[in-house]
Amino acid sequence: MLVTERERLRDEITALADRLGRERSSLIPMLQEVQARYLQISEYAMQVVADLLDIHPVEVYSVASFYSFLDHAPKGRFVIRLCRTISCDMAGKDAVARQLQNDLGVGFGETTTDDKFSLEWANCIGMCDQGPALLVNDQVFARVTPEKVHEILEACRRTFGVYAQERKEGHPV
Amino acid sequence: MSKQQQPGLPTFAAMTPGAGLKAAIGRNRADIIGEISASGIKGRGGAGFPVGVKWNLCAAARGDLKYVVCNADEGEPGTFKDRLILMEHPDLVFEGMTIGGLTVGAREGIVYLRAEYMYLRRPLEAVLAKRREAKLLGQDILGKSGFTFDIRIQMGAGAYVCGEETALIESLEGHRGEPRNRPPFPVDTGYLDRPTVVNNVETLAWVACILQKGAPWFKSVGTEKSTGLKIFSVSGDCDRPGVYEFPLGITVAKLLDTVGGQDAKAVQVGGASGYCVPKSEFHRVIAYEDVSTGGAIIVFGRDRDMLDIAANFLDFFTEESCGQCTPCRDGNPRLLEGVELLREGRCSMRYLNELCGLGETMQLASKCGLGQSSPNAFLSIVKHFKDEIMGRVPAGH
């Protein structure tokens, strides 16, 4: 990481702390914002957060590693979380899982080489009456079929063009 | 391909928004707690603690700052009613929280919303903004001088255990979601060590209804120990899955009739942490005194393999255990291994009995509700489906 990048990260996280407060109870909201902006919580980011909240960086690591929506490893722009819990399982999540792997070329817990997609399992996302269900970032898709997988991924790819453009123009999403 | 129109939430839809809060504001604390206690309402999240008792304890606790927390960390497999309540009747939930603030003397309410429901955040914030404009939140609510209360939303970050109230509080405070020892209970030592009431989404909505319609109205349905209507989330092998409203005390058989699940061989009542009711027990009633539930009903059709179901639940608990206490952290993987042995047809009766003993130990020795209830499904499946799960001949033999 370049020094200038580090400086930018530190500045941005400091601005976050100014907005969210420097109490311990601000830790998870801060980490959520870092995750959303940088698609990961890097070791350097953890150190900065720890400095700002005046806690040990291991405290930050222990929280970041506990929750499934926070991650140290870099994620794709679109995180796909397929529900694997009982009702979605009975509704046919295995076929959807297989097609997701076929179309993305990666397994669960992996990210595509172009950094666009991460594929993960989710535990019950509360769509049990309309399974199989999955989340793409914050968006929920119900009654997904293997055929629909392609549509969902294509819709993401089209959006990705927009995101890439915004990032290039200096408006981080 | 909606199998049919969702039955929805007719009772909540018939309420007049704001009427419950208006009724509460003219009454004193003891009076409000009396009304809630008289209704007999118990926690709708699953644990079934009497709401009147909880509020009374928090109101009596000493502290200059108190909190009302709405538990919107709906994560129990098979449960989705809180999602619908938050989408369609958020005002009732916020109203219940505000009544809670008035009653226990809190100035701040926090909605702990699960990460998976991030898409609800923006609409909920919009409802909160409208309530502030209408003077239903903020300073001197509805002109009552000195009554200040506001609500903020804090997102969860993906952990089932945070539905347990002390783990939820840990998470709000910026820690890992590891449950605390109880006592002390949150009503005296809760968020930031202040007296805190934690209630489920549905419970808070019902409180707003009770203040509007009165305790006798609420008690007019249900059983003596389980009063009122309850919202159910129905999924699995039935013709009409969705959200339903039933009086507590309904039999499993009657519920199955309504949702079109008459062919079921078993029903999981209470989600992964609940009890698997076999066909021979469909006469049992769903109520706190018999088969208790937070509202999850998962229907298993006649072709389902009960070991697949047990494995799915145990996978879930193995993944979601916070890892803090040994019975839960190490017990669930052991039970899961046992299910694998059963699948391969290599489990002796003696070992199966040992596993059941382990399950009972987990029920007794785990620190929180997650560990204590995690072996329930396994134990009830073993109890009722021995012929199906034992002596299996693996494919190819």
C-alpha cells in the first residue's frame, strides 16, 4: 500500500470517527462503513480504528472476525449470499448453488479473479416462505431458480459498469 | 409463482395508528404496567417472559438513564414474521417502544436490526423522520411536558446469537456477540450497564394494540396461560406458506389444515431450536405451556429424510455457536458427527444413547438459550423416528 493511500485511509476513517463518535459502541458501525467502502477491513484499517477509539488492535480484530458480514479478506463488489437453511434447502437451494458456481467459476467462500463477485453461504435470511432465496449485497432475491441465476448476475454486471465509472470519477461508492 | 395471497396481519392492519400512545400518555406508569400485566402477554420472540413483569422491573430499577431496545435480529430458521411487521406496520412497533420509554422512564430507544434486513433500514428511517415531524418522537411528545424519547437504528453484522438479549447488548456496545451470565439481568444492568428493556418486534406491536384496545380484548382469545393472538411464520411442505395470525392454543392439526399441510409427517415448531412434532402428536397445542414457539412452523412432507433435517439444523448451530462455552461449542459438532454415522448406518444403539445424554447435558450446561436449545431438534427426531434413522443401508450396498 502506498503511503498516500494509507494517508487517505486514515483521513477517511478519522472522518468516520468524527461522525460516529469515538466510543466503544461506535466500533461496529465504523467497521461496517469501512467494509462497505473498501470491501474489506485491512490490518491497517484495524490499526487506525484502534488508535481512534483508544483500544488494542486485537480488540478490533476479535470483533471483525466474529461477525459474518465483516471480513478481513477482500470481497468482490457484489457479495452473493445464498441461504442454506432448512426451508430454502427443501425448496431446492442445491441446484441454485450449483448453477451459481458454474456461472461464476468459483466455489463458496471464494471471489472471482476480476474482484466482481464473492460467493458465500448465509444462514436463514428470513425468506423461508419464498425460497430458495439469496442476497446480493443488500438486495434480496426470492424464489430463485437455476435459470434466474444468469439474469441476476447479468444485472449485477450491468450495474458494475456504473460503479466503475463513479469510482474513476472519484466518487467512492 | 405465489401459491396464494399472503394472509397477512389483519389485526395490526385494523389498528388506529397513534391511538395506543395517546391512551398511554394520559395514564401513570403503574396503570400502564397494570394493563399490560392484566393482558397476560408474554414475550413473542420465543422465550415467553411476561412483559408486564419485565417492564415493572425496569421501571423500578434505579438509574438516571434507561434504554428500550427492540430486538429485530430475527434469525431463527423458519422465522420471517418480524420482517413483515417491520415492512407493513413499523408505526405500531415504534409506538410500542415509545410507550415503553414512557413506562420505564427511558429517553432513548434502539432498534437492533439484523444485517440481512439492511434493505429495511431506509424505509424505517423514513418512518422515524415522519414520527419526529408529527411530535410522536423527540421532546415533549404529544405535548406532554418532560416526556422525551427518540429512536435510532443500529445494524447487526451477521450473528444469530445476537438474538439472545445479552449478546445483543454486547453487540450494541461494540463487542463480540457473546452472551453474558444472567443475573444480573438487562432490566437492571443492560446497555452500558443501565437498566434496559429488550423486547421482540412483535411484542412491542402487541403492546401498542393492548393500550389501544385494552387487556380484556387481548385476553379474549388464547388459553389461560398463553393469552392473545400470535403471528406465525409458516414454511416448508404446505400449499400456502406465509405469515398467519392464530390464537395461541391452536392445535398443530388445525394449523396444518389452514396452511394446507395435511400430508405432513412432522412439523418443526419453534425453528431450529424448537421441537419436532411427529404426526402422532398433531393433537398437541401451540402455547407456552405445551409446544412453545417464537412463531416458526416448518412443515415436513412425507418424503423428507429426518436425518437431512437434523444435519441441516446441527450445521447451523455448529456455525452459529459463539464458541464461548464448551457444551455448545463442542457438543453440536459431536451431534452432527452422530447424524453422519446414522446416515452411513454405522451408529450403535449404545452410542446413540450416549449422544442423547450429551444433548441433555447441553440443555442443562450451556450458558445461553442457543446452546440450551440447540439439541432439541436432534433429540425429538431421535425420539420419534428411530425406525427411520437406525440401521440404514447406504446406497450401493
